Amino acid sequence: MSGTFEIISLFLCSLLSCISTGILIFYFLYSQESRTYAFKLVFSIFIFDFILSLNYLCPLLYLIIDENAQIGDAICKIQGFFKLLGTNGMFFSSLVISWVLYSYFIRKKQIKFKNPIIHYSKFTIALPLLIATIPLITDNYNHTEPLKDVMCFLIVKSYDQGSYDTTGMVLKIILSFVPFATTIFLELFFVLRVLYQFYKNKDQLSLVNIKSLILYPSILIISWIWIMFERFYELITDGNQIYWLNLFDLQLGVLNGFFNSIVYGFLSINLCPKCDKSEIKLIESEKTPFSDSVSGFWSIDEETMNE
């Protein structure tokens, strides 16, 4: 069992992500004016980050209240399901954001739908749901270190010497490693193409745009590369773990919700769209209808959408 300090630290990280994403979700639901196209585009990532942070927060709170806390198999499977759902939902949602930016700035595709939450739901909701359901059938959600009494993940089962859980290994690779690697590769490709376009056009706002765009794949890599390395190490060493790395990568993974709320939310989204519409119109009047400005893109709202 982990020490008290590590548990409290992980709990605080979960709480921070839960609060920051919760604020943005509440603001979207409460304020009609906040529902720009951009906010709808990134709303899914906040939902999945909130699910992930809450999925860590509840068992950690349980463990803080009762140091001998344990969860049963049914709760374990539910917890593992939501963890894989939230992880892949967050991956695919961030990939959709980069794809839309790429389509808007590079392919010059005009936006023809008002609600990206619904339009991309087959990738951001249906596919993660399908992926998260598969290990329920194969019974590959189970307890594991460092918080094995209260926290469950997708695992490769342990058998007697000479046997190996081939199904678990395949599920780990296909349902966990492949979505992460695919997301990173495609997101880097889309973002770098947009960055090159800004550089080529010598956009006045390019410095701000570049800083914002670089953060998108960077946050994903920083938050999840260590977890993927740790899980891959476990896979190739038949379950061996690096205890300190397991705690460290959990902290970063849980903080991903906080990082995303800052990068995709507070720093990127125009939370008060009426304040600078005149500025956006000026930017777009000086350029083509497809302004090479992320600031302009983030301020698109429903009034400018084509039916």
C-alpha cells in the first residue's frame, strides 16, 4: 500500500482536475452565451477528464477515510470500465480538435454543422464506449499496484508459471497502446501542418498561435507517455513494476484534466464571445474567409455557422 503522503498528493491532483473541468462544464451548461462552436468542440474533452478525475477521486477519498478500504469485484470492473472509457474518450476528443483545426486552416473546409459534440460522437463517445466494454467480457479489469485495494485497471492476468494471458496482452496493446500512439502521431501531424502554415504566411498572431498549438500534443505526451511506458514495461517483464514511476505517472495522468482545462479552456476558448467580435471581424476582413488565426477560429459561434 502506498504511503499517506502519496495518497493525499494523488487525491489533491484528482480534486484539482475535478474542480477545474467541473467549472468549465458548469459554465457551458449555465451560460447560453458560452456555447460557441469552439466550446462545443472541446466540451467532450472536459467531460471525459471530469469522469477520469472523479474515477480517481472517489476511491482515494474512500482510502483516506478508511486506511483498510477495499473494493469488490463488481465495483472494480465498473471503475476499470470508466477509466478506459475516460482515457480513450479524452484521446479521441483531443484528436478531433486537431483534425478540425487542420481541416479549417489547411484543407480550407468550411464548417457546415453547428454541434461538433453530436457530429463527432461516433468517434468521441461510441468508439470509446465499445473499447471500454470489451474487457468486461474477457474479465481483464482487475486490481493492480500501487493502489490495488481500491483502484482497478485493464490488466494482463497472472497465471501459474508457464502460462500467459495472451488475450490480456492483445487487449492491452489494441485498446490502450494503439489509441495512444495513433492519437499522438496524428495530432502531431495535424498541429505541425497548421504551424507550418502560420510560419509560411507570416501571421501577425503566429507567436500566440504557435504557443497555443504546441501545448496541445505536448500536454498529452507529458501526461501519458510515462503511464504508457510503465504499462509496456509491465507487459514485457511479465508484470514487474517500477513502484516510484507508477506513483509518478499516476500523478501526471490525473493532472491531465487540470492541464487540459487550462490549455483547451481558460487559455484558448473565448469565454465572453461578445467582448471581442469587432476585433475578430477586423481580423477576418483583412484576410480570406478562412483566417489563419486560431483566435479567430476560437471565436466562431453559432450565428456564423452555415445551415
